[in-house]
Amino acid sequence: MRRHVMFIHGLWIHSTSWEPWQEHFGKEGYETLAPGWPGDRETPEATRSDPTGMVDIGVDRVTDAYAETLAGLGAPPIVVGHSFGGLVAQQLLARGQAAAAVAISPAPIKGIRVVPLSLLRSSFPVLSHPGNRHRTVALSAKQFAYSFGNALPRAESDQLYERVAIPGPGRPLFEASSANLTPNAPTAVDTRRAGRGPLLLMAAGRDHTVPAVVVKAAYKLYSASTADTELVEYPERGHSAPFDKGWRTLADAALDWLARRGL
């Protein structure tokens, strides 16, 4: 029986961004799936034309939707997530609903207190208007180039923008920004749990949206657990790392990490 791997996209990116990973993992013997968030439509173009289904979608709703999909797979799968998808992957792992997780530049979980300036600037298009909590927000190509494509030539960033960028709900960013002041925050993860499966955290050294220092802070929170947790950093990569032209470096590292754990 082939092991399932579920890919979880982040805010402002469509699930089709995972297609190269799905093909690559499929050749290695995995059964893959990459569902969208609640409200996503089948293609980036369709989602851009009508993003209303994502209005007021928060982290809990996204996590529960993926948990429901996982429940239909039988044995707990491997989950691979990017940005807010990486946060969701950690939640599913902590709940015991995943056998292992790879979190690429994961959005800040509750308990992380470092707030780099570039993270604030990347979040500004949403957080600057309180009403965006209940709206969908689209990045401009210029904003995308700063938040995702800053480690790329501008032409490549613009191509990615056209290929995979979609509007996203504002609610998750408000939930993450207020998490340390909110009891039972939607972005909370049980980092002390000892009985969970292995976790690989991937950080990108030039990431503006989730700077490497944020991922390292998450890794430090996990030090309270005896569970298998590993951190790897790619110093010259940005937030687009899992879906720009260098995506295979991360994919091969994830495959190697899984193989070394018998997964």
C-alpha cells in the first residue's frame, strides 16, 4: 500500500503550486493530494475571478477541512505545508492526525515573539485595514515581489505571480498577529507533545514573509519535547522557495529526510 502525502498551500498561493512536488513524490512511490483551502476554486484564474468563498476563513476552519480529508485516507499520512500551510501541518501532526510533517517557512505559531520588520511589511496590505479581517485581499505584483519573490529576478517573480497567486482571506493574519494575547488562539500548537511523529522545519534565509529567525524561534519552542524535530536553513532562498525554479532542492531534502526515518 502506497503512503499518502498531502500538500497544504499557504496564504495567497493556489494549490496547483504543488504540482511539481506531486509528480516528483509520485515517482518515488507516494500517493499524493493537494486540496485547496475552503473557498478555493479549481484554478488560480477561477479563484481570482470569484474569491468570495474564502471570506472570513480562519486557521481553525482550514485545519479542520484538512483534518476531514485526512480522516478519509485511513492511515495517517505525511503532510507538507508552506507558510500558513506549514502552521496547519504542525497542528495536524500535534493532533496525531499525521505520521510526519514538513513545514516550509511556516507562519508563526502562538508563543513566537520575534517580529522582524520585513514580516510586518509583508503583512501590512492586510493588517493596515481592520476591516480586512472579514474580507479577501489580493497582493499586487509589486507586493508579491517583496513578500515572495525578493530572492528572484523580478521577471521570474512576475511569472510566479501570474501562475499561482490568488487572493486570500485576511482573518489568518489577524489571528496570528494577536495570538500571544488570545486564549485558545487558532494558531496554537502543542509543541511539548512527546508522542507525535517527526517534524522537519525548513527556513529560508532571505524570506521576508516568514524570516528564518521566526522558524528558528519555533524550533526552540519544540526543544521542550523529546519528539524528533529537525531544522534546516537555505540561506539564499526566499518565501517562494517551494514553487520557484529551485523547488526541487527542498523536495529532494524532504524525500531524503523521510527515507532516513523509514517513511
